[in-house]
Amino acid sequence: MGAVPIIFATFPLVARIEKADMIFHLVFFIAFTFVVTQETAIPLLTRVLKIEASLSKSAKSRLRLDPWETDKPMS
């Protein structure tokens, strides 16, 4: 969410629109505030609401990450 609005906010700077620096700083501050707020609030809310995401057996990855592992049957 954070990068796209900031990139769009550079367009007025490139076009040399009046008060473009204020537009850029305002968009940057709003995007930064939303990202920081969500990053801190979501884990807190999941703990307070006791929400836990668990993967079903079919959703778990079957990718082997160890290249040195011998051919063992996957469980």
C-alpha cells in the first residue's frame, strides 16, 4: 500500500505543479502513518480477539527446502 501512492505523488513534482512538494509530503506522511498503524495494530488485534490462522493439511507446502536431503517419502 505504501509505495504506490508515494510514486503517484511524484507526478506533480515532475510536472512542476504549484505546491507539489506539499502534496508529496502529505501523501508520504499519510501512507507512512497507515503502514505503521496497521503493522502495530493487526498483531495486537489478533491476540485480543484470539484469532489464529492455521493451515489445513492440504495447504501446507510440500516443497523440500534442504537440497542435501535424500529421497524420503513426503508425509
